[in-house]
Amino acid sequence: MKRPALIPEEVDTSHLTDERRRDRDAVIRTGQPAFGERWQSLLGAALSLAAGRRYGPQQINHWLAGTRPVPDAVATALRTIGPQLASELERRATELRLLWMPDT
């Protein structure tokens, strides 16, 4: 039976150091807004491309649960892809605004 995806907000992170908590939060705060509800697989694919190493949803779930630290290579990749993802979201938002702009 497949386990349900972790709900990041429901995980107790009190055992994590401040640095590990910041890294975990950076993963969540990048993945959720950039990719939506099913963000872990898509973020894993983006991180894999940026870091040159495969990161899957299972690894991301370990980071979210706090059972494994976010690798340094992922923190570096997040700094690279974060601005790229923001630009892509802005581009898509502009397209939607133009599509639904009332005729004047």
C-alpha cells in the first residue's frame, strides 16, 4: 500500500537544528508555490537537472520529515532554480492577465 504524501506543516521539526530547519523550509517554500499541490516530483526533477544528480520524491519526503538533511548540492541548486522558477511564474501570470484582461 502506498503511503500518503507528507503534509509538511504537520511534521514535528523540533529535533532539527536551525540550519536544517531553514534548508527544509527552503525546499517547501520553493516547491509548493512553483509547482502546486503535487510539487515534490516536479521539484525533484528540477533539482536533478540543476544539481546533475537524481533527486526523487522519496528523498524529498525524507528531507520534509527531517529524517535526512537537505544535501548541500540541493541548497546550491535551489539558489539557482529559485529565481528561474519565479521568472517562469511571472511570465505565466502575465499571459493569464493578458488573456483575461477586459476589453476597453
